[in-house]
Amino acid sequence: MADFTMDRFSLKGKTALVTGAERGIGLEIAKGLAAAGANIIIAGLMEEEFPKAEAAVRAKGVSCTVLKADISKEEDVLRLAEQAWEIFPNGLDILVNNAGVNKLAPAEEMPLEVWQKVVGVNLTGTFLMCRTFGNRMLQQGHGNIVNVASMSGLVVNPLPQQQCAYNSSKAGVIMLTKCMANEWAQRGVRVNAICPGFTDTPLTARRLSTPNDPVVAKWIGGTPMGRVAQPDEMVGLVLYFASDASTFTTGAVLSVDGGYTCL
């Protein structure tokens, strides 16, 4: 049995694709994987953010390509896979499904199109990415998939936050992770998930910057560590799942939420 060394966390020479990595948690994950040595593809829709994101990843000394794709559309996912294997002819080692959306509405009034949009990106999009890229990883005999779910897929936020579509979609991502991990466990492909808690991102920045916001007060009050997360605090767990430090870990769903879900 070989001794454990920090080299197991190295991604030198590896290849990774991160969805929704133009900013926020996704960009920090892409930068973190790059810092560990992986060459990166960023996939997303926010074209105005592409140059800045690409430069931030390239600054880590690796290659970075940014591709436009709507993961809720099967044709986009299929095209993205073709592009990824053209960029990395020897295959893709790591897939991080981070892209996600949220739209608030009371459950009794939620328009069908809102439900379909949220579930379409968060759950169906993650399924399409896992199925399409997982299939290719199975053919090459190896691969690591990390799905970004949410603590809201584990517990109902007690405000209540009117986001039944989001919560349901993230709960679905958690079960999808476990199902695929089980199916592929002996075929070389591992699938794990992280569940971020309340995090300071461009999506929450306005609310977090509002003095005495009662919702923020409840977020922080319900978190044992007494604060929200910074996006880069998600990177360590993703790196663990993506690297050889976790070779006997699959189907794991771990929270990065300051203790929120332990109450």
C-alpha cells in the first residue's frame, strides 16, 4: 500500500470542463482546478463575462477555452461534447456541472414556464451533461463527475423561500448523482456532489449589500458559523472529488454550508 502524499491532489496534465463558470462559484472552481494543474474548458451563456473568465483561468498557467452552450438543450450538450473531445483528443478527465438558475414564486402561483425553466437547467441540464459526457468517459474507461447541488436539495429553507422549483431540482440532482454513481461504480467513472450553503455570489450580492436585510439576517442566523460562504470555499471539496485523493469515493453528497444542515 502506497503512502498518501499531497501529490494525489494534483491535476497536472488533467482536463476539465466546468459549466456556468463565467463568474461566481463556477469561476472559482475553474480557477481552483487550474491552480492544481488542469487544463480547462468553461461552458456558459454569459458572453460578456467570457474574456474576463478566460483570462483569470489562463493566469494559472494552463490552457482555457470558453464555449457557449445552453445545457438545457440536448443539441447544445451534444455539440459541447464534440467540441470538448476536439480540444482534448485524449479525453476529458473531469466534468463539473455547476450551471444553475433560480426563480422565486409562491408554489400555488408558480407559472409552468418558471418551473420548466428551473428544472430544465438544474436537473434536466445536469442529466444531459452526465449522460452525454458520462457515456464518453465510460468508453475511455475513466472520469470524475462533480455535480453542484445545494443544501436546498437537502432541507427546506425555513423563511420560507418561495423556490419549490429550485429545491426540487436540486434534490433531483442529489438522487441523480447517487443513481449514476451506483451504475458506473465498477466502470471507472465516479460521480459525487457538493451542496453549497448561502454564498456571496453575483446573484446574492445585492441582497447581501443591503443594510439590515431581514432575509440575510435569517440566512446568517440559521448558519452555525454565523456568516455566508465565499465562492472559493467550494473549491477544496471539488478538488478532492476530482482528484486521486478520493479514489474510493463515489455517490457522496457533502454540504459546504457552515453547518446549516446539521441543525
